[in-house]
Amino acid sequence: MIENSEQMERRCGFVSIVGRPNVGKSTLLNKILGQKIAITANKPQTTRNRVLGIRTTETAQTLFLDTPGIHKARGKLNQYMVDQALSACSGVDVVLLVTDAAQPGKSDDFILQILAKNQIPVVLLINKIDCIDKAELLPLMAHYSNSFDFAAIIPICAEDGSGVEDMLRQVEEMLPPGPMLYPEDAVTDVPERFIVAEMIREKVLRRTRQELPYGVAVEVESFTERARDGLISIQAVIYVGRDAHKRILVGKGGSMIRTLGTDARHEIERFLDTKVYLELFVKVKKNWMESDRALRELGYN
Ligand SMILES: Nc1nc2c(ncn2[C@@H]2O[C@H](COP(=O)(O)OP(=O)(O)OP(=O)(O)O)[C@@H](O)[C@H]2O)c(=O)[nH]1
Ligand SMILES: [Mg+2]
């Protein structure tokens, strides 16, 4: 009997996903969960908040924290983002440090110095291995193992999932035994409204260039379900810091905002698994990224 109940006990713990911007942290979280809850884009500084992703199996409940990319922060919004990431480097059971196989030259030394102080096991994930020759991998792994005492070094491709199952097994074994902290079917603790706002921001990120994407914030103002047919009606505001950015986002005769609306609606419908009516507005909040008050209002505090 005792042996049986011991076998039944799951492991449970927190695992942070950290690394430089754009290395594939959020792509990895979505792959782990088999569902998209974190937005991704081929631009640095996509993620701005910590996002919890919960994976429950027969043997463990692993609580993953996706974090913003760690970089030299200039400005208040960026400082908030880096603080979010750094605070996830302590008080957790395992840290996953994600790097980009194709850009190994860019140093992770700053992050490693912080991790070295915290005495938490660090697993190095060399991501985007689809972008390099197989022959380059072993020297790369050797280079990393000389630079830090990693608990493991695992090559992965977050996009197609190669190596991810193997990594999950290894990470599970590093967690302490303990009761589950979330219901078995929970995937995240962030509200649907937040994910919807993020999905709209993702579409802006993917359709715009230069400094515009970094000056965008999205707020869902209303989110209501129609009793008759379950259609969800969403009104959201896209905030920009400058008049010129508003003109770009609205586009000629409203063409850009219509495209963004269609892109976002498709994604939100997939996420909520129902028909959605989406209305987008663009408003200027002058230089909001440097205003403590505006940052607070937009949830960056
Ligand atoms: N080729 C390839 N591309 C990948 C892989 N994983 C992620 N990417 C791409 O890398 C880009 C950045 O991915 P994200 O998941 O947004 O990166 P991130 O580390 O969360 O970025 P920040 O939130 O800005 O810190 C996206 O264009 C992804 O599609 C991979 O395994 N292979
Ligand atoms: Mg991200």
C-alpha cells in the first residue's frame, strides 16, 4: 500500500524560461503546452510580462514561467520587463536558459553571472538547431559546458518540438515531490482578456517595423458574451506614443486597422473556440512608455 501511495505522489515545482530577447522562449512555452498562450514574433522584446504555463502529467505538475528577454534596458518599460525576467531567476526550482544556436557569439555572460549567485540548477537549451549544421552542435555544446556548470545541456527546436519531450522528462525529475498547486486541467492563470490583448499586440508587432512595435500597448475595454449564440464581442484600444504611429496603424482609409482586426480576430477565435466580433480603436497616449502612471494603467507595474 505504502509503495503504491508513494508511486502516486507527483512532483511539483516552478521552472523559469529565461534568456536574451528573440531566442524562442515563448515559442517553447507554447510547444510545451501544445497551445498558444504566449505571443511570439521575429523581433526582440515581444514578451513584456511573466506568463505562467501549467503542464500536468501523471507524474508531475510543472509550472513554467515565460519571461521577457534580458537585455540592457533603456527606459522605464524596458526596465520593468527586465525586472520581470530577473525576478524569475530566483525562488524557482529550475531555470531553463534558452540560447539561439545560430547566434552563439552573443554572450549570455550577464545572465550567467546572476544565475551563478542563485544556486538554482540551470539547464541550457540550445534552441533553433534547425538553423545550424549538425557538425556545429558538438563544439557548441563543449563551448557552453566549459563556461558554466549546467545541470544539463539540451539541443532543441522549439518550433518543431525536437528535443522538447526529452527535456521535459529531465526537468520533471529535478522537481521536488509535492501536491499540485493548480487544478489538473489548468493551463495558465492569466485572464483570457490579457491573452486577447496580447494577441492583438502580436498582430501589430508582426505587421509593423522600426520603432513602432515597441511603442504599442493594448487594452481590452469590454469583453461580453452574447447569450443567444455565444458570440463574444470585444472592444480593444491600441495605444501608441505618437500621432505619426496612429496614422500608420489606421492606414489609408483604415486599411491597416482592418487588416490587423482580421488577423487578430482569427487568432482570438481559435483561442476562445467561438465566433468573435472585434472592434479596434487606436489612441495616442503621448510617450506612455516613460510615464509611471501610464505604465501602471496599462498593467506594467
Ligand atoms: N528556425 C527557428 N525559429 C524559431 C525557433 N524557435 C523560435 N523561433 C523563432 O524565433 C522568433 C522569436 O521567437 P519568440 O518565441 O518570440 O522569442 P522570445 O525569446 O520569446 O522573444 P522575447 O519575448 O522578445 O524575449 C520567432 O520568429 C520564432 O518563430 C526554432 O526552433 N527554430
Ligand atoms: Mg517571448
